[in-house]
Amino acid sequence: MPDVTIAIPSYRRPSGLEFLLLAIDGLQTTASVSVLVADNDAQGREALAVCKRLHARGYRWPLECIVAPERGIAQARNALIEHILANSPAEFIAMLDDDEWPTPDWLEAFLKVQASTKAEALHGAVLRAFESTPEDSAAACHGIAPMRGKTGPISAIYSTSNVLIRRVCLEELPAPAFDPNFALSGGEDRDCFERLRRQGRRFAWADEAIVYASVPASRASFGWALQRAYRTGNSDMRVILKHCRGAAEMLPEILKIGGVALLYPFVLLASVPFAHMHAQALCKIWRAAGKTAALLGHRYDEYAVIHGA
């Protein structure tokens, strides 16, 4: 029977956290499960209050909440990992965000794919639950479109929005697992998995391990999709710059940016009659702009603003 700790960073989303914890309470699994929440709001401590309330009602799984006083998603994730490695025997660590919730068979699906692939880190599908109908032009854009893939081995993982990681990966990764320099910009998850990739860790996609992510109205617009594209490009390039070992590694990225600059103005014109294609082309340009800004030393802190409750 696998031993799994579900780790959840939370910042000022008490309603979302409670909904997530209730979904975890209803998991259909034979695994030994525990849940750890890191409250990243040292003043308000709303996540701590949610956990205390559910624990008092008789929560199904062992539930603990710690306070991560230093603001930042990387700091909250690091507090979770450090606490688990020091206090839990769990063989696996699953990570979810406080605006997500899993389907009942989510964990069993993850463990089944892990057993068949022997992967050391896995990413699952992320479907979207919209509070309001998204703008049509935004529906196919990153962060709004669903994240799906073919179950099986993959070469890289880019986010922690729905992952299962073998404990040994994080035990053997020099601390901190998540770089605090990405605290408000995002990209700390891509950086962590890039480090694991360079260590030779095996990755897999588990498309049957489904979570839903709440998308508030403030994130269902094409303007937000462009902002996310810019931020993703910006943080991705900062990760690349951090790990780049020379010009040979950087050259492909420079060529990609140059290709977008040269070709995508024509793609924009050609795709005007096709709304989704036109929107994706614009997002591609904004992502390249974010990468260019990072090359020039600019950092974009998207997570200075929190969406949803």
C-alpha cells in the first residue's frame, strides 16, 4: 500500500482550499494518505482556520497545516517539502494548488501509471472549471485551455499544478527544491523539474489522473492569456539562463525568438479570419516578448496579484 502525502500551498483562498480538501476526503484509493497544507499568509492564516475546522469535524485523513511566513509560492512549496522530508515516511509526494480539486480516482490513476512506467515524477491532466464563459479568443490559450497528453513517458515537466513525485527525487535534490528567486514571478516549478531532468530522472504523463482548476472571471479573458504568455516566456527564459552551460544551449532559444519575430507578423495577418489561430499567434508573440525581456534583465512578477477566493 503506497504511502502518499498530498502537499498544498495556500494563500488567501479559503473557499478554494476547503473545496479541495473535501474532494481529497472523498478519494477512492487504497493508498495510505496524509495531507499537509502550507499557509503562506502569516497574518490572516485563513488556511490554518480551514484546516482546524475540518479536523474538528472528523476529517478522513491525517491533516496538518503549517505556516510559511515568508511570502512567495517557492517559499511555501519549500516549507512543504522540508516538513515532509523531516516528519513523514511518505514514499510519494503529490502536489496540488488551492484552486484545484481532484476526481475521486485521481490518486489511483497516478499510482497505476507510476507502477507501469517506473517514472519518478508524473504530471496529470488539468481541466478547467470556468466561473464565467471565457472569451472565445482566449479558449485555446495556455492557462485557459485544458492540459491533456498521452499517458506514458515524457521528456520534461513544466509545472506543479498536478504532480506526483517520488520522495527520493527531492531527498537527493540540493535544497531548496524551489528557487526563491522565482517567488512572485512563477517558474520555480519548471526550474525544479529542469534540475531533476539534468539529474536523469524519469518523467511520465498520467492523463487519467484528472484535476479541475477553477478559472475566475478575471482570468478568462484574452488580455489575461496574453499576460500569462508573457510571464511564461519571461520565467522560462530565466530558467534557461540559470542552467545554460554555454552558447550552444542558448542558440536554439535565440533562433526561436528570431523565428517568431520574422514569421509571426505574417501568421497574424493570415490567421485573421480564424479567431483561435489568431489568438494563439498573438500569444506566441507575447511569449517571445517575455523571453526577450528576460534576456534584457527584466523580471515580471505575475503572482503579486492573487485571483479567486
